[in-house]
Amino acid sequence: MSDLLPLFPLPNVVLFPNVFLPLHVFEPRYREMVADAIAGDRMIGMVLLRPGWEHDYEGRPPVYPIGSSGVITHFERLTDGRYNIMLRGLERFRIVEEDHSRAYRRAIVERLAEQAPGPDDPVIVSRQREKLEELLAFAVAKARADSVNRPAMSDEDLINALAQYLDLEPLEKQALLERKSLRSRAESLVELLEMKIMMSRTPGMSAVAH
């Protein structure tokens, strides 16, 4: 990971490791960021804006300190200077210090490794995966999870893909990203989907897909 990682703060996007994210980049400062990244190591860090960002979007509004780095695997530069890019998530990070020397945001970050699994974790994660498979029939109405090739994916890749693609609130996705282990993320995702399904079956409460 670069000494200074370019940051792309958005109000509704959370990137997870080894998951793909298409982005359309049109703001001048972030077009400059993409151009610099393409000329360098192609790395960008996705971070979620904190609530209240609307009052200072053109500046540097607060972001959640934990994000995910991604590498630009494909890009298309349009004639007017905008970009269509594809990011593949790499690893989680925590912002240590921001640099303000350029139009776009950059930061010194520290890598956040997944917590080492305990002896029972693989079995527990496998059980959580089975629960997720059962719950998906209720949760894919407006999600892209139905396009995920689930049987061919590892437990980690599937759980991260569902956390990113399901129709969850950005803050819910951020909370999942901040989980320190795959087991914790899987358990939290199951609990979240079970709660949303229960709400969808209760008159007057919001459904899982809205």
C-alpha cells in the first residue's frame, strides 16, 4: 500500500476486500485523483462520509476512519475527462493522518488484518453461510446478490460480496466492514438480515428491500 493513499469519500458506498465496484468519476478533483492513480500504482481508498457531510461536501467533511483499499483493474477515460473505472477491493485500513497538499484527499493509513480465526471459526462460518443462503430468498428483491455465483465462492468472498451488494444502509455496511473477523462479520450479517426479514413481516415496519 502506498505511503499516501488517495481517498475517495462517498456518502453511500462501502467497499469490501476482493469485491468489485464500478464507479463513474466526474468531479474534477477526483478525475485528477484517478489520473494520478492510473499513472502510479492504481490504488484508491474508499471511505464513507459521516452524516452531515452535505454542509461541507466541496471541502473535506469528516469520514469514518476505517475503509478499504482497491486497485483499478479497468478504466475508460471519456472524451470530456470523466472516467468509468472498476475497483477490486484489496484490504481494510485505518486512517492515521490526512495530507492536504492536493485537491483530492490522501492519507497515511495502517493496514487492518483480519483477526486470526479460532479453532472453531471455520465450522461456525460455514454454518453462518448456510443460514445466509436460506435468508437470501427474502433479501434479493432489489439487491445484486442474486447475480453472485455463490456456489463457486469461498466463504470469505461470499460474505464480503453479500455485505457489499445487498440492499443495506451505508452505516450498516460500514459496521460490517469494521468487524475484526470473518466470523464476526458473518454472524452480524445473519443477524441483520434476520432482523430485516422480521420487520418486513410486521405490519407498519420497513421491509428488507425498500
